[in-house]
Amino acid sequence: MIRKIHPRAMTLPFFLARRIYSDRGDRRKVSRPAIRIATIGVAIGLAVMIVTVSVVLGFKHTIRDKVAGFGSHITIQNVQAAYAPLANPVTIDSTYLTLFENVDGVSHAQRYTLAQGILKTDDDFLGVVLKGVGPEYDTRFLQTCMVEGQLPQFSDTATRYPIVVSKTMADKLHLKTGDRLFAYFIDDDVRMRRFTISGIYQTNMKRFDDLMCLTDIYVTRKLCNYDEEQCSGVELLADDFSRLDETKRNVSATLRPHPDLNGRYMSPQTITEAYPQVFSWLELLDINVWIILALMIALAGFTMISGLLIIILERAQVIGILKALGARNTTIAQTFLWFGAFIIGRGLLLGNIIGIAIVAVQQQTGLVTLDPQTYYVSQAPMELNVPLLLLLNVCTLTISVAVLLLPSLLVMFIRPAQSMRYE
């Protein structure tokens, strides 16, 4: 005959665990400190994991956006530009920009032309790369980097010779917005242009701040002796950075049957291929994250195991009484698993409050500062990702409860006759 289990019997472990957890009767017991230590261990572990993941996400996205701000996600150049970029432009018109923007994964296309020159003041000089851009250039990133002045309205048909320089350049040459300076360009002969500083930017990326200036594409096109439809290349902005390789393949498929107007073939290059050192460094951060996550979960697990062992030993009399009344080992083990779940739940709540508070304070105040020459940012960037936050909570809860299975089996070895006399 099969005996049916009453539904209320299923709630007995939960009921007992809640009563034990809320019992604050005997202050001489060691369970209260053990519970606090276990709760603090879980809270600290989760808070550190939240802060770590937020910092790494902030670093990766901030630096990625800075590199893409000047280099775009995908660059299209003449296939021979790797050997002589200035001597091998691409020849395209507006229909090509529309063609590129219709590629799956591409959100925007813009032309650019590079020219190498020397900025000269009365007291000093500095070698730079002058990047000319047209009216379609996406200036949203540059707007966030401006520290003085403003961006000009870039043109491809005329110019007043505006120039945007970095703060590094301005400090070296003692320049400010509105100053006029000479630039010299050496090719077959020496040509001189007089520019007016319309704005000063700062990205804290040394490779850009030390070299890159911006002006109208009309200027650089004339300096390079290009025709109206020629430029150094085309920059493409991608819809989704995680699909960058797929987008590159789509662009390559589009370029095969479409050489430029002179019949020269073009090839795409992703930002990760153009700046491999930067993105290799960012990938190394992922290894650090996994190490920290493993250590923090181990911390939470060890504190929970030690705390539950103390509680089980201290409650040996209760376990003996339950066994004498007919309770099964599985019921008692489930009781202490529920007890551990209560401790973990409270620790997760405190950990979320602490971790999110630290991230929010840093985002609002920038309290933690960094050396921009080393880390490319002046403040520790933090980004809170809700799906990852939920995943951290679920994983911490699951692993912490799982490691409690072993100490909960200790109840099997407790004998009622001995435990009821246990002190």
C-alpha cells in the first residue's frame, strides 16, 4: 500500500528552518556570531563581484568607445594602402556611402583623408597627423571629449581652415582656442597653411592625443593632391560590436563586386585588427574577473560551510528530538538547507545594496581616480549591467546552496540517545 504524503508535510523543513533562524533566545550560543559571519561572507563576496564586473565592463566599453571614436569600427581602404597610404586613396562618391550603409550590421559610413604635417609656433613645433572629415562625420564622441571651444561645421567644398587639436598639443605649444598657427606639409615641395584653433579635445588615449588633429576634408584633400571623389578611406560604424566579425564579412562580400570608381579593390579592417594591443589588454581583464569571481564564491562557500557545521553541532539536541519523534534524515537535512538559504538570501540582499551603492557613488562622484597615462581614463569607469547582476545572484545562490549539501549530511551521524544529552 502506497502512503500519500500530505502537502503540509512538504513545508515542515521550511517551517523548522524559519523557527531556528528566528530563534534569539539564548545569547550564550555561538550560532548567532556564526550566522553573522556567514552572512557577512556572502555579502562581501557578492559586493566584490558586482564591483569587479562593473569596473571591467566600464573599462572595456569606455576604452572601446574611445578607440572607435577616432578609428571607427571598420575601416575601408585601398588594398595597397598598407604599403603607401597617402599614395593609394580610394575613389568613391555618395552612392558608395549609401551602398555601405545598406550592409547588414552597418549604421553609418563617413569619409576621411589623412595628411602628415608640422604645427609651428614662434617657440616650438610638433609633428601631427591631420585628419580631414566631411559634413557626414559623426561627431557625437568628439563632443563628449571637448574641453575647450567647439567643433566646427566640417565641409568638403570650402574651408576657413579650422583645426581641432588635443589638450596635449595645446599644452606643448602653449595654445588656446582662437589662436592662429602655421602648419607645414612636406611632399615634393613645402606648403604652408594657417589654421585657427576652434576647439581642444582630450581622450587620454596617448596614440590619439599626441598625433591627431581634425579639420575639413577639403583641406587634406588639396594637400594630398586628391580629386574631389578621392579620400584615404571610409569609416563604418557598426550596430552591434559583438557582431563585428560578422559585419566585416558582410562588408567584404559587398566590396568584392564593387571596386572603386578607378577599378581599384578595397578591403575592410576591424578596429580590433587595427589596435590589437589595446584589445588584447582588455581581454586579459576577463581572466582577472574569473579569478576574482572564483575567490569570492569560495569565500562565500567556506563561510557558509563553517557556519552551518557550527549550527548543526549546536542544534544536536534538536536533531535528536526530531529523530526520536520520527523525522527522517532527509527532512532534517532539508531543514538545514533551508536555514542556509535564509542566511544566503540575507547575505545576497546586503551584498547587492553594498555593491550597487559603491558603483552608484563612483558613477556620480568619480571618487576613485586613475593615472590616464597608464589606464587611458582619469576615473575608474563602472557600468552596472542588470542581466549580469541577476546572473551573479543566481550563481552565488546556487553554488552556495550546493556546497551546503555535504555538511547537511552530518545529521545522518547524530544518534538520538547521545544527542539528547549533548551539551
